[in-house]
Amino acid sequence: MTVVRRVVDRVSGAREAARRATLLPFLVRVGVFLTVLVGFTVAFPVDIWFGDALPALLVTALLPALGPHRFWPTFAALVTVAGWLHGTFDQGERIALWRLLLLAVLLYLGHNLCALAALLPYDAVVDPALVVRWLARTAGVLLAAGVVGVLLLTVAGIGGDRGMLPVTIGGLTVAVVVTALLGWLLRRR
């Protein structure tokens, strides 16, 4: 099969999927796009948004919505973390607890919406109660994690005006190790 034929097949498949799409799976994918885009807004410094990177960030936010069961959600999360690291360490922005919590919420929400979008075919007829229950569980997890996280930071006396570079690097290391372990376990199956 030639490259041109594959491209034509993909375009016609995308056109057919768009014609058969239903409202609720479409709205979930719009939610993925908006969540990733807001995550980029929180993570990246303001000057990035007014530069040449804007089209690339918009496309990067769109990719997880179009392919939630592929590599794109992970790629978007890595771009978000890279934007936060760039803003914090290269641009000298202060580490703010509210910004970290909001970024964590948006990363988790984006991941969770991608999981839901990956389960819902474009043309699925879905009961709205399913999506409401899914989002209610997500809100419960986010609320519990936020409360416990803030309580633990308060008890430990971490945060405030001090930057915690070792804690940040340690948390990123744990996240990378857990991701690698989960990937290895998935391939092992």
C-alpha cells in the first residue's frame, strides 16, 4: 500500500468518524482539549504564549483529544511538566503551592478524561449519568488528594516562601520510576 493511499484512507476514515460522531463523546474530547490547554496556561510562562510556540501548544493540546488511547496524553503531560520546569528553573518563577496543586489537578483531570475518551467510541450513545458518575469520582479523588497533600505539607512545615528543589526532583523521579514500572508491567502481560 502506498503512502498516498494510506493518507487517503486515514482522511476518509476521519471524515466518516466525524459524520457518525455523537455529542457526549465529542464533549468529553473537547474537555480533554480544554483541560490540557489550561494546564499549558498554568505551566508555561506568559511570554511563551505570545511567541512562536502558540501554534505548537494548540496542536499539542489537540492531539490527546484526537488520539486519547495513543501516546499523545503522555506527550502532553510531559510537555506540561517541561513547561513548568522551564518557567520555574530557567525563568526564575517562584514555586507556588496553589500553582502546583492546580497543575496536579489539571494533569490528573486530563489523564482521567483521556481514559474516558479512549473508552468511548466517537459514535457511542452514552447515558449522561455515566459521565457524571465518572467526573464525580474524579472530583472526589482530587479533593481527597488535595486536602491530604496540604495537610501533610502543613504538618511537615514544607512550603511557604522556600523553594523545595530536592522534594521537586524526588517527586519527579518517583513519577518517572512508577511510570516506567507500570509500562514494564503492561508489556509483560
